[in-house]
Amino acid sequence: MTAPSPCIQVCVLDRATGHCIGCGRTGEEIGAWPWMPDATRARLLAQLPARIAALEARGLRGDLTPRLPPA
């Protein structure tokens, strides 16, 4: 089963870490997501909570809400 993308439509890369402040992935990981094997996606998804927590600790996430396209 293919894991859904963790993207929340808040796409800004932190210059210090290279991690997106929305989903926690790097630009390279974002670009490779559609072709990543499920096992690689699962390993990456397991890393994201720690990355997001580190971004939050640095005050980079604030009150993020997903920016979904208008209906």
C-alpha cells in the first residue's frame, strides 16, 4: 500500500536544515516521493515527527494550517 504524501501545502524550506517547515521533508525527498519504494517512504515518514519537532523548537512552524486549494 502506498503511503500518502505528508504534504500540507505549506512549502517553505528552512535554509539551516533544508527541511520543509510544512512536512519536514527535504526538497530532494519531496521530488523523489512519487518514485520512492514503500519501505523508503515508511522510513522517511518515521523521521518526520522529530524533524517537525526540531523546526517547532526553533519557532519556524508557528500556527500552521494546511493550505488547501479552494473548493
